[in-house]
Amino acid sequence: MSKSELAEVAGVTTKTLMSWCEPFQKELAAMGMQPNMKVLPPHIVRFIVEKFCIDVED
């Protein structure tokens, strides 16, 4: 799933979604997330969805 798709499902802009993720930046980086990534691996999407209670259909 891309950052923009995830942001759209959350009802926010990509910039806002990434702002929400800032407090978890070290944890996300350890999971392999890089600032320039457009498409996020499933384990990172799952982490973000769980942290922010985003309802994503599988």
C-alpha cells in the first residue's frame, strides 16, 4: 500500500500522516521505512494502521 493510499483511507493528507508518524520515526526506521518510500511494506502498514486505528479492508 502506498503512503498516499493509506493517508486517503485515514482521511488525511500524506503530509499529515507522516507528521503523525514522527514520534515513531526511530521504530519505523528500524523496521526498514525510509523517508522517500512511496510504497510501504505490509508490516509497516500494519504498524501504522494499529497505532492510529485506521480501518483498512484487507
